[in-house]
Amino acid sequence: MPPTSPATASPVGSTTYSAAQLRTATAALELFARHGVSGTSLQMIADATGVTKAAVYHQFKTKEAVVVAAVDVELGRLEPALDAAEAAAGDPDARSALLGEVIDHAVGRRRMVGTLQHDPVIVRLLSEHEPFQQFMERLFRALLGDRIDATARIRVAMVASAIGGVVTHPLVAGLDDAALRGDLLSLSLRFLSLPD
Amino acid sequence: MPPTSPATASPVGSTTYSAAQLRTATAALELFARHGVSGTSLQMIADATGVTKAAVYHQFKTKEAVVVAAVDVELGRLEPALDAAEAAAGDPDARSALLGEVIDHAVGRRRMVGTLQHDPVIVRLLSEHEPFQQFMERLFRALLGDRIDATARIRVAMVASAIGGVVTHPLVAGLDDAALRGDLLSLSLRFLSLPD
DNA sequence: GTCTATACGCGGATAGAC
DNA sequence: GTCTATCCGCGTATAGAC
């Protein structure tokens, strides 16, 4: 409701962001990925966008609000794929398609993924902020499909962790995106369909 | 060479730590796991061990030195298993045994693993501090075995990430250690021996 | 090995002009 | 929306006594 001009974003919550807010959140996420949330100061964020701290504080009330926006925008990238998967819930290929999109996202945004999954501040946010909580629950439900037993949950958790971790792993540092994407999708699908 | 009394530890480097240093490093790692390295102050570490900041600064020159010690002590827990695996390099079961030990460690020390693998400060340390670099190389080489091609490296990286990530994953938050351990080992082994 | 005391800069955050 | 200026607390780190 607030913004004066462009005001885009496909956020997880219903919030909309001004162009300036979007620039800030994007730059912030990049810095969070490199230094962690706690290791990133508002001064660093301000410098990265070429404004002063006070300008950032005009866009967001607190540093925490910046973090929320950054996570919101990044998670929003998965929303279309998740919507599609839920719409095609009956189709047995729906899960594979969703997994493919998640892998594409993880490979393409390598540097961000580790932060989103493991930074202590973001982890806390993900478990406390309701829109994020609900989004993650939707995502995991779609990936689980019909099975909800312990073994299935371990598998999905392993695949999610493997995808998130492998893209920045030193062992595959030299690999190009295409090769990584291919192997990752094939191996993930075969892993998930391993017999009990 | 410095310590006056107990002086234990099985560190990755050749350093030895005094009893006070060990207490500090252990408490520090616990705090790093909860708040991240950057989110943990020397005051928090001092409070956790019941001494003052100045006492901590007597034990370690800088905060970075505390981080090194904490990582050193934690990685040292894997050293015996790695030594054994290297000694039995011919034995085809050596890798499975090592993987089992790694999984045991990851499950038993759940809270620490994510930090060791993903905290930006520790990641930087792991890639810059030579003893750590060499230790990680030994570990990955032992897990890879004879194969060193891209596909094999992706698999090992996926398993390592999966193990590290799953133990703190919300989807398996309710599971007890024993169940997690069993499924994790069986699934990891089957994943690694999937045909090309 | 631990303490009290202190230096100094940077962190988050606000006020008010343009 | 952005700026300059400022507040205050906490961060890392040091000096010197016990």
C-alpha cells in the first residue's frame, strides 16, 4: 500500500516493497551470504547501495526488517513453482518438476542458499515468522507427496540438505552449472525412489 | 609447550591446549552453534565459563584464535576414525566404517555440525588455515576412495551435505538418535553405490 | 590464571534539514 | 528518499594489580 512508484516483488507474505526497498534487500542478501547476517552491518548495506545508513533506516524500521525482506524476496522466487506443484498435486510428475525447479534455483543462486538454510538469524526467523513457516510447510508437503512416515521425511530432509549444501561444496567448486544441475537432479530422483 | 597442568586434546594441528583453554573453546563452540561466530561476543564466552573477558584474552590472543581452537578440538574428534580408514585403505569396508563414524559424530554433535560446515567465518578459516585444509582433504580423499571423477565428487559432496544438514532439519526434529543414525547410514551407503 | 579498569571504534538507531 | 549529525551501548582489545 505505501509505495509511490514501481513497487514490484513476488513476496511470500502479502507485503509489497518500493524500488528502494528492493535494492536494499537484494544488496543485503548478497552481503548476508558472504558475511552472515550478524557479520553484516547496516553501514555495509548502505555502502553497497551507495546511500547512507539513515536512508536504509527510512526504508526499514530495523535491521531485522531488512533480513525479513531479503528472505521474503528470495523465497518468493520459488512461489510459482510451488503453486504449480500444488495445482498438479494428482500428477505423479508434479514432484519431479518441483524438485527440478528447486535444484535450478539452488544452482543458480548458489551463494544465497547456504545462508537461507543455515544462518542462525535466518533459521530463527524461518521458525518464528508465520508466513515463512507456512511457506516452508507447503514446500515440504509438496516434496513429500503422499508419504509422511519417518523414513520419507528423512529422505526429503537429506535431499533438501544435499541440494543446498552441494552447490557450495569445495569438492564441486570447479563444476559448471549445467553439469551440476544434471547430475543433481538425476541423483536426487533416484535417491528418492530407492526402495524401502 | 606452554601448559602447567593437565593439557589434553587431540587437535588437528600439533597445538596443545591448557585445561582453561579447552573449557573456553568448548563453551565457545556451543555459543557459535547457537548464535554464529559473528553473533557471539567474548563477553558471552566469558560469562559461559564464569570468568571475565580479560581471562579469555589471557588464554587466547584474539577472538579468531578462540575460533581456531574450537574448530581444532571439534575436528580432532574425527581424527582417530580417519587414521584408521587411511591405515585400512585397501579394505573395501574401510570407507563404510569411516562413513559410519562420521554419521555417529554428526548425529551425536547435531548442534555443532551446521556451524562447522556453513558459518562464514569458519568456512573462511577452513579454506585458509593450512592444518584444517589438509585435514579436510584427507577426509574427502578417504571418502572418495579410488574414484576422483566429477560424478563421484558430486556424490560425496551430496552425502556430506546431506548428513550435515539432516541432523538439524525441521522435518526430522522429532526423531531419536538411534533411528536417525540407522536410516542415515543405510541410505548414504545405498546412495553412494548407485550405478552410474 | 584471574581480576578491575579503561581505551576506542563501530554497532544499531533517531532527529531534523533538504 | 536521502542527507548530516548525534546518541548510546557493546564490540575487541590492552594495562597492570593480585
